[in-house]
Amino acid sequence: MLRVGRQDIPKAAEVMAQAFAQDDPLYQYILPDETTRHQVLSIFFNHYIEMLYPYSDVVATSEQYEAVALVFHSELEPGTFRSRMKYRRRIAVAVCKSVPICRYIGARGFIRGLSILHKMDSSWLSMLGKRKYLHMDMLAVQRQYQGQGYASRIIRPLLEKCHKEEVICSLETQTIGNLPLYEHYDYHVVKVISLPGSSLKQYCMLHS
């Protein structure tokens, strides 16, 4: 795998924006207008990845970026009061930088989106207590490369790393069609989170 440098975050964000704009029910629900969804996600993912970059690996299958992923390392999670405050400042900065999204969906739509993302976040990982984990926050495969094994080129090395370092592998998906793929690699659902007022569900998975 290729580790994506900070200067190439926009390229990784663009791949994710294209993939999730087409296929992900969470972002389809947040952004029902498909004519602006891609533009909004391009802005959002660029700042989201930038926010988490110090605590994560951004990886790609090659310089062609057939598939990209954001993998969060729990051991890098802020632990001291000072580091937690720094992390919260990064969140605030990312939100402020994402305000141009309002040009496409308005202030109300922007606030609604943030609220939904907060409800469908990764806070369920607190169930692991102090156990170390690598969390595959996002995995995206460009449409023209789907079905050609590129997701496997991300998942297999990640599982090997988890096995070697004796840490847990975790992920979540809102796409029920993704479950067989992850179950093939021995992930299993440990929690299902429903978004009130919708049919949207988040499937929280751990590798066994």
C-alpha cells in the first residue's frame, strides 16, 4: 500500500467524494440533492481527512488511487487534557473550513448534516474500553475499479498489521450490501445503530 502524504489529501478526498456520492446511503440521506452531493462531499472529506491526519493513516492501493482508506490508530487518540483540547480545536477548525458547504445546502442543511454525522459516529468504540484498535473509518474504491480486488488490497494488509500488533480491527458501514464483503474477512456485526426517523442503520463490526 501507498501512504498518502498530507499534500495529497485533496486527491484522496476526491476519490472518496466520488465513491460515497454514488453509493453510500448515509450521504444520500444527508444530501438528497444528487446534483450538489459530489461538490459538498469534496469539501467535507478534504477537511475531515485533514482533521484526522495526525491520528490516522491515509492509504491508497497505488499512485493511481484505485482504492483509498482512512485508518484511525487508537494509540494516537488524545489522552491528556491538553491533547484533547488540541483535538477539539481541530474539529472546530474543520467545521469552520467546511462552512462553504452552505452555498450548496444552506445553513440549516449544514447543521442537519453535522447532527446526523454526530449520531452515526464511531463513539460505539468506547465498548472496547482501553483495548487498542485500528479503525477503518472509510474505504472507497473508484467505480471503474470496483469488483477487481482493490478493496482486498487495503483490507488484507490492515488485518495482517492488526494480527502482528495484536490489536482489534474495527469498522462501520451504513451499506447493508457491504456486509458480505466484510464477513468474508471474518468481521462480524457487534452493534446496529438506527437513525431515529429514518430507515438508516449503521452496522458496527469487529474482526474476529
